[in-house]
Amino acid sequence: MFDISPEDIAQLDDKDLRQLIARLCEAELRRRCLPTSAVLYGGNQDAADGGVDVRIELPPDTNISGPIPRPNTVFQSKAQNMPESEITKEMRPKVKQAGGTKAPSIRPSIRDLAAVGGAYVIVSSKDSTTDTRLDERRKAMRTAVAGLPNSDAIYLDFYDRTRIATWVRDYPGEILWLRDRIGERLSGWRPYANWSHTPNSAAGTYFWDDTVRFRDLNNPQNDSLTISAGIARLRSILSQPEGIVRLTGLSGTGKTRLLEALFDPAIGDQPLDPSQAVYVDIGHDSPEPSMTQLANQFVAQSKRAILLIDNCPRKTHDAIAPICKEFGSPLSLITVDLDIQDDKPEGTDVFRLQNASETVIESILERRHPALSQAIRRRIADFSGGNARIAILTAQHVSPDTNLADLGDEELFERLFHQKKERDGNLLRAAETLALVYSFDGKTMEGNSAELPFLAELAGLDERTVYRAVAELQRREIIQSRGGWRAILPQPLANRLAKRALQNLPLRQLANTFWQCEKWRLIKSFTHRLSYLHDSDQARSIARDWLATDGFFASFRGLNQLGIDIINHLAPVAPGATLDLIERFVSISSSEVRQLTAVEFRHRGPLMFLLRKLAYFSGHFHRAVWLLSRFVQAELTPNTETQDSRTLEELFWAMLSMTQASPQQRREVVEEWLSSTDNQTQKVGMIALKGLLHARYFSSSYDCSFGAHAVDYGWWPRTSAEYQDWYGGALEIARRLATSSSPHRAEARHLIAEHFRDIWCFGHAFDQLEKTAIAVGTEEHWPEGWLAVRQTLGLDAERMEASLVTRLRRLEARLGPNGLCDQIRSCVLIPAYRIADTGHWETGEEYMQGLEAVIDQARQLGREVGKTPEVLGDLWQQLFGPNAHQATSFGEGFADTVLDASAAWRYLVQRYQEVEDSQRNPSLLGGFLRGIGLKNRALVDALLRNAIRDPILAPVFPFLQLSVGVDQAGVQRLLDSIGYAVAPAQAYSPLAYGRTTEAMAACDLSRILLGIAALPDGWMTAVEILSMHFHGQPGDQMTTAGCLIDCGQQLLKSCPLDEKRPAWGHCLKQIAMRCLIGPDGIEATIVLCERVRERGKSVPFIGDELNGVIEAILDLHPTTALDIWLGPETKEEWLDELFLDDIRDRRPLDRVPTQTLLDWAETDPEVRYPRLARAIPAFKKEKELMVWTELALVLLHAAPDRAAVFASFESQFIPCSWSGSLADLLEERRLLIQQFINDQDPRVSSVAQRINDSLLKQINEERSLEAHRDRGFE
């Protein structure tokens, strides 16, 4: 029977004996509600312990007795006989004295106990003492402490094996533990341990979150509980004798693991006492003694225990519960089973444990299978539906071909589906057919939209049978409901059923039946199910047939969203057929590739995203990226990175590429593209090469899911050798290109320099990178490469190994400029900030000094060239090109040393002329003129006069003039240039900056501005210049010259109102606030207001660019604006755009004083009050509540026709845009109307009631739509 004898104690060795005593002490403290942390033990049993095996340290005033006699008690355990002689040796071992001899000495631990009045207990598992022998041992212990100070204060005792056995019998859990240790385990019965067979479960982490998944079936009206609340509830019941609990739930929900958690002190408060735990799994073991025998024994002995019976059928529960429940019973009982029926055993608290959250499942998988990528763990958790057993089973067998949504375990299928119930062939048949779709309408039984009758016919069952099957599957928690929608979950169970259906039904007939039913939602749901069955021959056959040439997708021209959805669903099942399909879509010539732009092909985005996923598989990579490249080519723009090009580039990253294609595969694709004769293909090759060289800041927001495939973030290098292979191979491709005559030579050189620092610091490819840099820099000076090395040294040398720093310094010296031309390339043709960035600056001031040093060097290089300009040869073309960043400073220095300035000017202009028109940069010419102007202003004036009509210089004359400043002669030259009309209006835009116009006479500036405005596209430039002039000249109309006011008014009357340039609205406002003030501005204001209104007639959209003008007009002339904008010629719908734009938060009338608005309305109150109400915000959010605006209430109070004003507010109750629930928003606004439904004015009441009823109707419609949308499974 369930007992322990002294002979059982005698079988323990020293280690087990010590652990037993410690466990008994912990149990004793738990029984007395004292902290078990007071029990101290551990370490190696054979190590010196100072006579202490187990120590109890409680506060001195703790009231304690029994086996633990004092708050401070020490147990010394011995698996041997302990006669008086051994006791003396134990308590007074011989120690070396000062003279070198050994003599008996009391242990310090015993001395300390005497000082505090503690207890010292020797435990012997071998001794079995009579009263006389016990007394002798106690006397020996007392003799050993004789002579100690306070020796009378120490309590001494001796426990033999009989006393230990008696102590153990108090704790059933310890009985089981001890029997396990001596190899005499009772059949089936277990102490508190790893019942769930989870690695380290009893002592490990229990994963849980705040998800509600614990239902109290005795009180179904109450809300479900979180796991923490559920554990607290179970502990409360089971901590008391006669507490009876039944815990139910599907297999895999974690019921057994929850039993362990009830005793875990790390979870919540007041854990159950593990020494009282007696567990049996009767689904796997036949316990001996039987459960009823054991329960009766415990009751007869009044032995407190918590019985935990796993896999316990209802009949067994009903048999044992009365024993545990009888009056005076010391037992608590919790039984666990799959039973999920709603009936509740009498006198039992019944709870149902539901599936865990995906977060919890992910945490479990991370602990159990850390080698799996986060993406795959997340996908398994998603498919598992919160079922831990399914998730763990799947994670144990992940491989490249794994179906993450497959339930491959027959036993688990039996437990989940049949649940120990009698097998029902029709139920299984119905479930198989229902699982063919991801979800179905489980309520509608009639009409064209009914889905259940169609599925019943497909199963060969009558509708009533299938309807009953749905109900039964819901009771078994296999089918879940959301509104009227039903779905078999979790997905692995549904997929297993669907595979059986595909095997059991005629395949072609099944596929044709679905396609021909014209139930498009159901067809889409069917393909959604197929998307998870890539390991099913039948599913692959259907997918290939539907995607084939003679299938359902003949041309992308007729493709709709349903077709895209179906293709996305079939792609994981038949990736090759999907690529065939997309190839047919894009099988056009390079000249026709523009058909694949977003404008021409609206499904471009989804197909590109799909190709990105198909490229994950190494076997499909080449075809997928080629097709993807076709889409990228369609929208390639020079020097601009698009999202599409970034998508392609990322597939060639070393990390987070989302592809398992090998490094060699990817390099082969890049080389194939770069060697193409098609220029566009070469360009995408450069995009891919950039990806290969990427070595830092990898990030991705792509969804890894692709059907049920085990897809993660792709291949990535894990060793130094793999890093070197990756970046070494990429650098070799780039090196060959950078040292060739390819049109992409310069770009390749740039890419290597751009990625130099990242590859050096993170790519582990030092040898390959150094070799590449030397090869590229040796052939031709390579400023970018040299600066990249300097930057790496400047930013990273402190964190680098000394040997690497040495290598970089040698490389810096080798790549550095050698000779005048190289110096110019490295200083003038590189942005100054990039050169300065290579330094190590401590402060911003030092950085600015570094920038100035670069500019000074460019100026000095110009001085050297000024002596012998011919030495530069073809380099002049680059100095007049777009990358001549310090050309102005170079030109200034050049002017310092030339001997004949006129001849030098002609030489420079000739060199400038040799550059292609679109690439010309006149900065060097401007710097030269500025430098000569310091010595010979007359010559500069002459050169500028000639430049006005020079065919080469005339287009850039404004820049040349502004390079030397604008005096009176310069003003006239600018006017002459404008009159000559060769320089485009944009060429005059530098007048807006550097306070250039500050010294000009107002009338001169006005003439220049109106002249610029008369040029093609000149209005924008003129407005920008005048706006900046006012910005730099604070003041008002009183200090603004009349000619500038007239100029500003003319610009406002005629300039475009739809210009989208940055800050355009601010420019117009700046001019309006200076030029429309007072009576003199009214006429221009009227014209401007009418222009704004007329624009509203043709373009029902007012962008942010007009906000500033509208605000300025309302600030300066509000009544004039109201007369026009709220006049009878203004369309009602345009008022919302102008005055009540929710998207742009435009509420311009808020800035007009209320009294001004009322005064305007009072001139024609019957018309103007309702009209004004149409243009003001009626309500606003205030402290999270919707309230009427003060102005709205004022108008309702002041208007002679309050009903008309109220009616004018109606359009504002329906928002133009919103986030979240529209129904909630409308309800919030509807509440504002309630105070007017019973208004004293019956006309107001009637309008309020009408608006209220209209809103209620729309709210109800929205609620219905939201419910339909939110409750679906797809």
C-alpha cells in the first residue's frame, strides 16, 4: 500500500538522505505558512560541510516545534550507524593545534548554535534505536557540548530511521519521491515532477500571457479568465480539503503543464504544496493501489493530499470525487481530460482550458528549438492555432520541404478529432469536405449565396446531416465561429482532413465543380486551403491545371483582384506553374516593357511581391529574379532609387535576402545581366551588384509567409570563410567592371568606394578588399576610394586591431593623389563635406575649419593651374561638369595668377563650350569673374556685357552676374538679359538668396521681377524672389515702396494658383501680407478671391499651397472674402473643400473674429446665417469628447431662422475620412443632436429628428458591415 517503512529509509545513501531531510523541512515550513527560503542546503555531499547538511534560519521569535524544534536548526545527516563514539567524532572532530598536534574540538557551527539557542539534530538512516539507545545518543551529544558557553541553551536530538519514516508519512508527495529514489516506485503514482515530459518543465519557465483562455463552466455568465487568474482560482479551490476540480480541454492546450504550474512558486501567489501532490496518468498507467483504494486510505489516515488524475474519464471522476468530497476528507482532487461537453459533475468546479496565444507558442518554440529562425517559429505558432502539441510536433521535423501546417501524427489526429468518442463515418466525411475551404457560411441555407448546401452536395450528404455535423464539430471545438462564418481549426487538423477529401473525391470533377459554381468567395476560399497543401499530389495537380496555358488566366489584361488572390493562393502549391503564368504575362520585347509600369498594369505590385516570395527557393531563383527585373526595368529612373529597385537589390543581400539561393547562384545572375547587350538589363545588373556589396544595416519588413512552406529570412554567411567567399566574389565582379571600358565603369568604382568601410568593418574580407582597391586605384587615380580609406581610418581606427590600422594606412598612402591632376580630382571634384567627413573632428567648429581647409586647397590648386592652364588637358571638361563641387573656389584661385585675364577668359569659355550642353556647370567661370573683379572691375563689366548676347554664355548670364554682385550697371545688364530672353526664368532664381536684392532700388527690382514673370514659367521665380526679398526686409506697407506693392499685386493677380513647388503657399502669403494691406489692396484682393473661387469650379481640390493666401486674405479683408466665397456663385460642395477640409485640418474661418462674422451675416440674415453655418466647424473634440463649437452655438442663438442654420450643419456629421470604426464616430456625433430633438422651436426639433434618424440608419448599416468584415476568417 501507500506507505514508507524504516527499512525504506535505510536504503538511502548520503546524498538522497540529505535531500530528503531538506524536502521534509521545506514541506514542514509550507504547512506552517513559513518561507521555504529559510531552508539552506546544497553543494557536494562529499565536500567539507562543517557539520551542517541542512540548516533552517528563521527569525528568532518564530513560533515553531515538531521535527524542526527551533527557528535556527541544523541537521547533520548520516547514512550510517551513529553510536556514541561516532557522535563524539562528528561533533568534536580532531583539529590541528598550535603545536602541531591534533585534539578534539567542538565544531564552530555547533558553538554558533549554542550562542543563539538553536537546535542541532543528527539524522541516521541506518540506526533503529530503542528508548534506551536513543537516550544514550542524546547523552553523548550533550557530553560533546559540555563546557561550551550557553551549552544549556542548545537543543540536541537524534533522529533514527523510524522517526524519519514517521516524518515522511505526513507528506504523500515525499512518500512517492522516496520510493522513486530507492527503486520501489508504486505503479503509476508520481510525486511532483515533470509530468508533462517537457524539458525542465517542473523547474523551468511556464510561458503565459494575459490572453483570456480559462473558462469557468459553472459560471458561464462570467467573463473568461487569464491564465494567471485561472491558476489563482484553482489554487484557491485545491488548497482546501474537499476541493474538487475538473479541468477539460483539447489535446495540446497544456493541461498537464498547467498542473505543474499550480505548484510553481515563481507563478503568482500561494502556490500549492508539492509535498502534498500525488499524480497519476491513467491514460498510460494502471495505478497500484487503485485510485479509490488510495483515496480511502488517505481519508482513513486523515492524510492531507492533493490528488491529480490525468486523462481521467468522466465515470472515473464520478467514482472518486465523492470519496474526496465526504465530510472531513483531507483530500483535494483535480481530474483532467479531453471531455469538453457542457455537462458538469455534481459538487465539482469545472474549467475548460483553451488554446494559448501565438506569443506563448512562439516563446515555447524559442526555448525548445532555438535553432529555428524567428520567422519559422512565428509561422508554426500561427498555424498551430495555439495548440502547443501541434506546434512542438511540427518544430521537431522542420526541413526545407516541411509543410508547417501539416498534422503528421495519427495519434494526435485521433485525440483531436474523435476525442474518445464513437467513430462517426458521416461526421468524418462532412469534416473532410468542409475542410476543403478555409471558411464557409454556416448559417445561410437558401439562395445563391448559400455555401453549406453546395458543400453538402460535394460530400454526397444531405443538408441536414452536414448541418448536424457542423454543430457537433463546434461542440468538439473543431469548428470555430465568427458571426455567420465557420472554419475548421487549427489549420494542421483542417489540412489533414482536406488532404483526405482530395484523395477520396474524383479530382477533376471536384476542381470543375468548384470553378463552375460561380461562388467566387468559396472558390477563393478553396484555393486558400490549397495554398497550405504543397505536399499533396492532388492539390498540386489542381493548381497546375488552373494556372496552365489553357487554364483560367489567359491574359493579364483581364486580370481582376479575385484572379490575383487565386494566383497568390496557388503559387505556394505550384511555384513552377506560377512562374510560367507570369512569364506569359511579361513575354514582351524590351521596347514594350513600359506596359509593366504601375500606370499601365495595376496588378504590378502584387505580382512583384509574389515573385519576391518565389525567389526564396533556389530552384526558382533565376526565373523569379529575371521576371522581377522586367518589372524594375519598366520604371527605371536615372540616379534615383525606387522601392522596386530596392526590392530587387535586397534579393542579393548577404543577410535578410529572403532567398535560399546560394552565393554562386546570385553571382551568376549578376554576371549574366552585366554581360547583356541590353542597356536596361545592365542597369538592373548594377542594382544587383550593389546588393552583393551591401554589408551593413540590413533590415526587412517583408512577410515570410508563403503557404505552409518553411520560409525564413534566407541564406546568410555564418563563418569567416563564407563571408570571404560572398564579398570576395562580389568584389571580383566589381573589380573587373571598374577596370574595364564598360559604360558602368564609373558606377562600379563608385560602388566599391561606397561600400569600402562597411565591407572592411563587417565583411571579414580584408585581403580581397585590399586587393580590389589596389587594382582599381593603380589603373587610374581613384579619389572616392582614397577618401573611403581615410573615412574608415577616421571613424573606426580606435575600434580596430593595430594590424588592420597599419594595412589601412599603407593603402591610404598607395591610393593618395600623385601630381596636380590627381590633387584636383581629389579636392575639386569631390564634395567638400565628404572630404571633411574623413577627418576626426572633436567639435563643430573644428569640422567647419576642415571644410574651409578644403575650399582653401581648391583655391590654391587654381592658383597653380593659372600659371600653365594647358597642363590639365581633358580634365577641364570635368571642371566644367556637374561634379565640379569646389569649381568656384578653384576659379577664384585661377584668377589670382593668370597673366592675361582677357585671354584666360577666352580660354575658359572655349573649354566650357566643349562640354555637352546638359552637363555644363558655370561655377568656375563665376569664380574666375569674382577673382578678376577684385583687381579689374572694368574688365569684368566688359566681359559681362559681352556675355549677355553670347550664344554660349547668355543662358547662364544671370549666374555670372550674381557671382560678382549687382550694382546699378548690373541691374541694367540683368534687364538686358531678360529682354534678350535667352536665359530661362529659373536662371534668375539665385536673386532670391544671399540678400542679393537688398541694395537694389525698389523700382529696379520691380522691373526685374515683372520682366522675369513675363518669361516662360517665370511667375514662380518672380514670386519666390519677391517673397524672399520681403522675408529679408521686415516691415509693412508703410515701409514698402509703392512700385513693389504694385508688382506684388500684379503677381498675385496673375501667378498660377496650382503650383506644387515647396513653400509656394508660404511665398504667396508673404507677398499678400505686404501688398494687400488697406484700401489699396481691396481691388487685388477681389481679383485674387475670384481666382481662388474660379479654380474651385474647375478643380474641386484645394491643396496646401493655397492655405497661406486664404489665411492672408481673411486676416486682411475678411468681409471681402466672405462676400465672394460665401456668395451665391460658390458651389456648396466647394465650401467643404475651402473651409472644412478634415484631411488638411483646414478651418480658416477660425481666424476671423466672431463679431466680424456676425456683422457680415446681419446684413442679409435670412441668407447669410445658413450660408455661414455651412462654412464653420460645427463641433470639435475636447478632452476626448465631441462638443459643439462656441461659434456654432452663437449662430444657432443669433440667427432668425435657427432651423435653416441647424440644417446647414448636417453635412458635417458624415466625415470625409476617418480611422477606426465609422459607426462609433457617427454615434459620437449623433449624441450632439439629442439636446435639440425636443427644442422649443418645432422646426429645429424636426430637423434634428431627421438628421438623428438618418445617422441611426447609417450607424446600423455600418455596424452590420463591420460585423461581417471583422468576424470573417479570411
